[in-house]
Amino acid sequence: MGEVASQQVDAQPARTGRLLRVLKQLLRDPASALGSAIFVIFFIVALIGPWIAPYGANEQIPGSARQAPSIEHPFGTDILGRDVFSRVLLGARDVLTLAGVGTLVAVIAGTIIGLVSGYQGGWLDEVIMRLFDSLLALPAFLLALLLLGSLGPSRNSVLLVIAVVYTPIVARVIRSVVLGVKTRGYVEAARVQGETYPHMLFREIFPSTLPALAVEAALRFSYAIFLVASLGFLGVGVQPPSPDWGLMVQEGRANVTQTPWALIAPAAAIAIVVIGVNLVSDRLKSILQIPAELRR
């Protein structure tokens, strides 16, 4: 018992050390360091955007419609005289919050379901996996459109759609890891000792899923950003007058010959943040040595 207690005491410092090593390796690689910097910058912008934006999201500046980029308006103004730079800054919070919260819900739900399904096995695992297979048979974007057609366009609907679309993917990844872990000696030893079901799942098995979960969470987050923007572009996600980047691209596209900068700025913001997150997730795959069958 004393040896087990000692191992548990040492576990937290060991995990902290591994986390620091991963962060150092991320920052040592130029591509992942760039990706990390991009994400941090956009995260800060999302936090402080309302305080640094020179104009309101829907503030129409008299006599300033269709102005090209300048010192006063770095990204120009749109056809209604709204400052595009301010709208991009303020839209970062909407996009990152929706994508982040939706991904968080999907990761939590998918992790719990994957742990239970993989560890329990039998008919429960079969039922859950067949249900998820039916959802995964449809492309993620098509499934999102079908769900939004039933729920109606709103922020809450977009959050629910992200969770429903990505939970099965996360659950299958976690289940794959659990199937390889649950037969290991330390898990069998804990089971023989009579450990509780939650203890088996979250203390014995869950730590082994963290590398795959970290990569999967990063991937889902980048896809969720693109999904939120795409739904906004099609007019079935966040609704006007929100400064959602997808909505801004839609509005800019309608007037691209008059104000091309109103299209380029939000489209570039979407592309840059997605590329940044993907650079980090790609590096995480190699650092954490994710098996090839779990790489997506």
C-alpha cells in the first residue's frame, strides 16, 4: 500500500514534467512555434477585442462607406460604412468561443462515451458504435446542415451541432485506445484489487488516452472554426448583425467588386487561425507518438 501511495504522490510531478517537455518541443519546432504564436495572438484578441476595437461591430461611420484600407481604417470599410478591422477583432470572440465551447463539449462527451464503450465491451459497445457509425456515414458538414434545418439558426444550435457532429469521432478514437489499454497488467491488477468502476476508467485508463485526446481536441477545434465560419457563410449559423467571420465573407462576397477588402480580411483571419491550430496538432502527433491508425 505504501508503494502505491508513493506512486500516486509522484504521478502529478511526472505529468507536469511531461507537459513541460511537450511545450518545449512545440516551441522548438519553427512550424509549431508559429502555430502556437498565431493561436495565442487570436486568443488574446478574442479576450480584449471589445476594448481595443476602434469602432463598434455595427457602428456605421458617416461618410466612410466603401473606403479602402488606410491608417484610420486598416482593413477599410464595408458598403454600410462599418470598420472592417473592428468587426474582425470583435468577430474573433464569437468564432473562437463557439468553436471552443462546442469542441469542449464534444471532447468531454466523446471521452466519457469512448471510455465506457471500450472498457465495458459487449452489447453496449456494439449498440453505441453502430449508432455512431450511422452518424459518421454522413459527411460532417451535411450532418450539420441537417441538424440546423431542424433546430433553426442560432448560437445555441451551432454549439449543439458541433457537439453532435464531433462527439462520435472523439469517442471512436478514445475507444480504440481503451481497447489496447484495458488488457494491460496494471489495469488487471487494479481490477483484481476491487477498484471501483469510476476509478478504473478515470484513474487507470484515462491517463493513457491523453496523448490521443490532445491531438484529437486540437484537430476538432480547427475543424469547428471552419464549420462555424462555413455555416455563417451559408446563412444557417450565427445570424446578422453579428460580426461572425463567415457572415462577413458572405456580405463581402456580395459586394466584392466594390469592397474586396471586406471579403479578404475575414477570409484571411479564418485561414490563418485554422492553419495555426493545424500546425500545432500536426506537431503534437509526432511528439506524442500517436499510432498511425489514430491519425486523421
